[in-house]
Amino acid sequence: MSMELKLKGNWNEMKGKLKEKYGELTDDDLAYAEGQEDQLLGKLQKKTGAAKEELSQMLFEKEEA
């Protein structure tokens, strides 16, 4: 599954999880524009200090059933 499709389908749920884990995130930080996954990752990494791999896995990897 592509990064874009994963975000598109689950973005509201993912925003909630990110806000729960990283309370300092704002709606502006989580503004997602289609095709701008790298920019989103960079912004989240800068704001949270989390590793890019951790954020990428949380956002894009297929969840286990």
C-alpha cells in the first residue's frame, strides 16, 4: 500500500493518535496535503524530536490485525 493511500484512508484516526502521543502538535502541524508526505514527516520530526523511521512506521506501515 502506498504512503499516500494509507494516509488518505486513515488520516483522521492517525491525527488523533499523533495528538495523543505528542500533545504539543497542533492542527496546523498535522495539515496534510496530498502528495506531500515527506514535508509532513519533516514537520512532525522537527516538532516532536521523534526519529523519522518511528514516525514513518506509525503513519505508513500496514497495521497488524
